[in-house]
Amino acid sequence: MTGQQIGDHQAHDPSWERRYERGAFAVLFLAFVLMPAFIYPRFGSQLLCFAMFACAFNLLIGFGGLLSFGHAMFFGMGSYLCAHAAKVWGLPVELAIVTGAATSLALGVLTGMLAIRRQGIYFAMITLALAQMLYFFCLQAPFTGGEDGIQSVKRGRLLGLVDLNNEVAMYYFAFAVFLAAFGLIHRIIHSPFGQVLKAIRENEPRAISLGYDTERYKLAAFVLSATLAGLAGATKAIVAQNASLTDVHWSMSGEVVLMTLLGGMGTVFGPVVGALVIISMQFYLAELGSWVTITQGIIFVVCVLAFRRGIVGEIEAWLRGRRK
Amino acid sequence: MNTQALFGQLLIGLINGSFYALLSLGLAVIFGLLNIINFTHGAQYMVGAFVAYFLLNKAGLGYWWALLITPFIVGAVGVVIERLMLSRLYKLDHLYGLLLTFGLALIFEGAFHHQFGSAGLPYSIPESLQGVQNLGFMYLPNYRAWVIVASLAICITTWFVIERTKLGAYLRAATENPTLVQAFGVNVPRMITLTYGAGVGLAALAGVFAAPIYQVSPQMGSSLIIVVFAVVVIGGMGSIMGSIVTGFGLGVIEGLTKYFYPQASSTVIFVIMAIVLMIRPQGLFGQR
Amino acid sequence: MTFKLKTLAAAAALAFAAGGAHAQISGGVVKIGILNDQSSLYADLGGQGSVTAAKMAVEDFKAKDKGLNVEVIFADHQNKPDVGTQIANKWIDNEGVDVIVDTPNSGVALAVNEVVRTKGKVFINSGAASSDLTGAKCSPNTVHWTYDTWMLANGTGKAIVKTGGDTWFFITADYAFGHALERDTKAVVEKNGGKVLGDVKVPLNNQDFSSFLLQAQASKAKIIGLANAGGDTINSIKQASEFGIVKGGQNLAGLLVFLSDVHGIGLDKAQGLILTETFYWDLNDSTRAWSKRFAAANGGKYPTMVQAGVYAGVLHYLKAVAAIKSDDGTKVVAEMKKLPTDDPLFGKGTIREDGRKIHNAYLFEVKKPSESKGPYDYYKLRATIPAAEAFRPLKDGGCSLVK
């Protein structure tokens, strides 16, 4: 391969790494727990959904080495099916969210089998095209409501007890879902499966020669990433109380790439930080319209040219440097 | 079977196909020779249309001038992009090129959207090409007939230059073994820069063709670029003939689908891409 | 946190004592939010012009003299229901907006309608068309001004069928508005003895209508009904002339056409078009006077009926707020329905129980270029449809508010 691979980063002393991870996690955990006191809780809930989405995406690129440019299809289908399940089938919140995630799982299997056959740029272009096909399907399918989307999704009561119409309650529920997803990703990365994935990412021919069925591993990572993205989309449908074409549009795929790139591809906390920055920018600068798009483009360019490790990546490199 | 309606849709399909072919040609040239995925291609097509609009409304230069000047103006911008930014990425994973050009596309589209909104600006058909031909089964506007003929000519000329001339041979050799070709005294980096500029110029030219038909709007490139990606994947990345044939062919297939089963017309190209990937992953004309 | 609560409690007590038992303007300001399309295909028929119209209404009402603090803000919903609902929620929860005005794009309007209903504020819709706003989706917090799809169908649709256009093919914008307009017009065509031969759904903000126009041509319908608006209508009409649709013997029916569209198409291509509107700047002396003032504040562009509706709606809203000295949404709308309306643009009228504003509708025909004496002199009046007949009968809407 020619030069530095995307998502590359080196691990050093394991005990330091563990302490660093615990410290960083504690900081982020505290920040999120206290957030509703300082900001509009509804915005905080949306933030958590996108942080989940970015983490799911990062699983594939950072640890699987596969850049998907069509991840919006999983996020969006999760969103649509959850909204539909809650509004039309009358399922309670927990089951609606599970429905959304399960749909994305199925979709992940289908698209994964097609896309995994190619790598690198081909893989990116194929995922983009498949996502676009799904977008047009959603545009026409009656159940999505087309341009109008699915509106006024009821939040209901979580487990029949907690009224999610209270924005703070909704926030902590979204936080719980986020923690579960984050915890699962953490487990995957540090498991034997995660190690094999890393090996495949760094040198696939060698992994094959060692006897691993690399296609199977890559497909598994793809499906996991898709399911978690669907979970994020489903939660977002409950938070925002709608599902629309924006959720399956390619610009959504581009945004999650941006969040992960800015935060730091292949780092554990990078996607969360990246999501925080990008979603906050969108929310607070919404009045400025197209400037948000232009700024996102500039961030992309700057990150690729001069800031490839991303925010968290740079912080980690600095911390590791200081240890010496 | 209503042959009138069928031929009408086929002809519209050929027109759309001309744009698919022209744009995928530019993409294939850039990828095949430079190994760069130029996501900015759609935005450069859009900028081409806008430059034509400005040339007309600010400088009083009409369509024919625009056809001549626009590719050079936008191509020059492409050269600057390549020199300043893309060239730094050649040593890295190709995906970074994709991400950079994606970011550039966002900047272009955002800037134009900020300035001009998204409703579309009018650009009238040049006088010499106005009017219609009554073909019996439909009225074919002269301008659209011109688009088909002109794109075909440009595609064939480009193919000829790359596959059959000395310049093209140098370009192809430089892709496969740049150090060797450089050793023979050919200035490879300059060739790469100019090739990128030429590919971008092709996109801008397509934009000028599009202005009178599709109206000039900031999003005109973004929906098109993804279809063009599918075309390139089907045709075989890097195959010039593949892009031309597939571009026109898919336009016609889209037209047929509009007649027989309109609901599928926007997805048929992607479905074909999925099928091609299953049976022949390197594309119809690709090598591997 | 506790400090904040104490201050709030103190402030509330003071306000309560000062204002008496029932008079409360939330936050001391009546905040009006203009939510519409500022940058895309509907920007010309509403857009910044609606903001200008609202500000004129606030000035003309002389709010300060009546002791009311009024503010006008605006935002772009980009024709996306999710963006629209996010802005509506943010405005109401975070920024103290009391009334949302305009909102063209029926998809966004229907979504915002629900948000406003849940939060008990006011929604004065001037820009959207769907008759569902006063039908199945009617709300005690919503007033639908200006026009709707039923009125358009019974104005333009009926007039065209009666002059011999009895076979139709629809080119429809594929979202709430297009579907509603097609549905209401189909009903009128069939009721008057006509037949609908087919339809094709087109994405919103589509630039190239060639394949859809060919389908319409193939159907051989006498009338091609354009169930779209703004930029889409302009493109359809321009391209229809390119493809010789009219030369081939078919006619176009612009089911929703605004003054700004005719301006965009140009009289040479738009002449002869029949359309229904509820306001035109050149109708009478008071509309002329107001429109000249408006044009001066709006960069020379004359008002569309949507912008006129924003002015009249905001004026009537402020009257109601001043009358009951409160900006509680449901109460204000109830008062708006109680008070008869009177403004220089729509004359005297009323707002019905289902939220429908009632006023005359006018059938216009676009002038030939030779008949126009100046910019924006585009229409000649063909007929006046009296208020009692212009809108859907109260009992037919399926609105739950109608007993």
C-alpha cells in the first residue's frame, strides 16, 4: 500500500492506555451528566444520538479500515422504522427503537455482502451509490411520507413508567442508550475479534495467510457498525419526534465522516468530540444558513491537509509525547 | 405499445446520457491517469454553468464564447487545486483525496448557495439553436439535439487522444511507472497537473451545455455526481471507453424505464450497479 | 439553581400583582416569528417580502401607543419539515415566540401545525395551500389565511372544465401540497363531467420537466394540470413552450400561480393563463396605496397574495392580543374568530370555527404583452367569486372543531 493508511494509530504501554481511557471516559461522563443544567436538553439529546452515530461509523473506519460513504442509509432506516413502529404500529418506545436497530441490521447484511467485495475507494463509492438507491426508495415508498416525512412521533412512557415528554427524562434515556452502545463498541475493540480486525486492517494478505476468513470478519464489523448506526437513528426519531429524507440523504453520510475525521479516526473518544463540535455548530449557527456548509467543507480540507489525527488524536499524541 | 411516447423517452434518455458520459469521462480520465477520486467534479460542473451565466449577464459574452472560455477558467481553478492541495496527498492513502475533494465540493456549493439561493437562475437557449424539429412522434428542441451530437463528438475525440496519440501514450505510461517516464525527461508532475485541469475543464464544459436545459443552480452537480459514480463503477474505473458507452447506455436504459415502469427510473442505475458488482466486480470494461 | 427559582418566583408575583388576575403577555414581548422559504423555489412568493409585510403591520397597528412591545424575527425552513419543526420547537421553548406566521410548503406547515397545537401557541398560515389545515388537521391554534387547495380547485379548475377542458393529466409536486391540490382538483373535474386520464409525481424543486411533459403529451389529455408552485411552475411552463406542447393542441392549467411567477416567466410565455388569487395590487384604491408602500420597502417588487395575507393576519392577531391583553395562544385565536376582520387588503371578512379565513376570490387572466402598461401590470379580472362560495363549506371539511 502506498504510505500511511487511514485510521492508523499506534498503541503503546497498555497500563498507561487503560488509565488514560478511564480518565478520558470520566471527564466525558461527567460532562454529559451535568449537561442538562447548562443547555437546552432537547439539543443535548440530539447530540447524544449523533455521537452514537459517529462512534458506530468509527468502528468501521477506525478499526476495520473501511471508509463507508453511505452510512446514512443505516441511520435513516433506523429512524424511519422506529418512527413508523411508534406511530403506526403503536409499539412502545423500547420496542420501536429495537425495531429500528433490527432493520438496520438486516440492511447491513444485505449491503455488506455487496460492498465488502471491494476495498478502499471502490468500497466508498459503492456504499455511496447503495445509499443513494435507498434514498430514492425512501422518496417514493408511501410509509416514509416522502418529502413530508413521518411527523409527530409520540414519545410515550419508557417501560410504562417514565414520561419521556419531559425533556430532561428524554435526555437521560438517550444518555443510557449511548452508554450501552459505547460500552458495546469498547468491548468489541478490546476483544479477540477486535484484534483480528486490526490485524486485517494493517495487513490483509498476512491475516489471510494466517488462516483467517477476512471477508467474514469485515462483514461482521460492517453489520455491527450498521446496527449501531440504526440504533442511533431510532433514538433520534424519538428525540426529534420525526423521521425524514434528511436522515437518508448523502449529506448525512458526509457529516458523520466529518465528525469522525475532525474528532480523530480510530480513537475511542474522537467521534464523540467531533459530533459535539459539528452538531453544536449546526445548532448555534443555524441562522447563518449556507455558512454552515462552507465551514464544514473548510474543516474537511484543513483536517485532511494538516490535521489528520483529529482533535482527540492530537491530544493523545501530545499526552503520549509528554510521557517520555 | 405507444411508440411515440417510447421514442420520446428514449430521446430524453440520450440527452441525459450525454451528461452522464461527459461527466464520467472526466472522472475516468482523472482516476484512470491520476488515481484520484474527484468528488469535486459535480461542483466543478456547477461552477462551469455559473461561469457561463456570468459571462452572459456581466460580460455580455454569449453561449459560444462560454463554450470556449469556461473550460479554461474552471480548468485553471482545477490546476490551482491540484498544485496547492491534491499534490500533497499522493503519498497517502487514496481515500484522503476523496475526503479532500468532498470538502472542496461542500465549500463550492455552500458559497454559491449563499450567494444565489437554490431556486435556479435562468439561462436562455442561444438564438441559433432555438426552435424545434417536428419529428412526428415528438417535437425535439434543436438545442437538445445539439447536446447529443456535441457530447458524442467530445467523448470520441477525448478517447482518441488518450488511446491513440503520443500524448496519450505518455500519460498512460506515466501512470504506470512515473519514475521511469520521468527518467526519460518527461515532466511528470506538470503532466499530472495539466491532466487534472483537463478533466475539470471537461466537467465545466458539460456545465455550459447544461445551463440552458437544467437551469443554473448550486445543487445541480450534487445529485448528478452520485449517478456518475455509479456509471464509472459499472463501466470500469479508469476505462475511458467504458465510461462513454456506459454513460450513453444508462441514459437510454433510464429512458426505457421511465416508459415501462416510471417508479423505478431513479433507482435503475443503482440496481444495475449492484448486479454488475455481483457478477463482474471490475466493471464491464475494467481490467483485473 | 435555587437562586434562579427564587428570582423567578419573585418576578412572577410582581407581574401577577401588576397585571391583575387575567392579563399576561409572556416575557413582556409579543414575539412574531416569520418561518418560510428564504432561499429556494418559494423565496419570491414569500421570503423577505413576508418579513417586510409583518413589520408594516406592526407599525400600522401602532403597537407602542397601545402599550404592547412587539418584535419580529424570521428563519428559513429550507422546505424541510424536520428543519421547520426544529426551529418551531426552539423558538417556542427557548426564545419566547408567541406566533408563527407564513410557512409556505404544506409539508412543513402541517408539521408546524402539530408543534404549535401541542405547545398552545398561534399559527397564522398565509403561504401553504393544503386544505387539510382547516379540515382533517384543523386546530384551535391555527388560522389559515389567504387561500387553499379547495379554493384553487373550485376557482381555476371549475372555470377551465366549464370552458371545454374536460380531459386532464396532472403533473404533481410529490408532497403534501401537490397531493392535496391534485385531489381537490380531480374532485372538481369529475363532479363537472370531466375525466382524469393520468398523473405523474415529480420531486420538489425539479429543474428538468422534459420527460414528465412528454408523458403528459402522450396521454393526449386536453388539459395538463400543473399541481405545483413557484419555481416548479415557472420551469414547467417555460419547458412546455420549448417542447411545443401548446402547438400540439394541449393547454396548460396553472393551478397555483403567483404574481412573482408571472414575473419570472414573462408575459410572452404566460399570456392567457387562467389563475385564481385572493389579492391583487391593482384591485382598488386601498390595495393600490398599500402596494405602493410595500414595493418601496421591498426593493420595488410588488406584493403577492401570500405577503398580503401576512400583513392582514398579523394586523388581526395584534388586534386580538390588545383586546384580551394576553398572548395565550388558544385564547387569542378564539378572539380572532370572534372579532370580524377589516383591513385595506382583503376588506371585511370573518374567521370560521375551523380556522378558515373567509374573503372573496378572483379569477384572473394573464394579459398579453401589448395589454400591459407597466411592470407588474399583469392581470385582467375575469370574475369575482363571492366569499360565501369561494371556500369549502364548513360541514364538508371533516374538522373536529365543527359541531
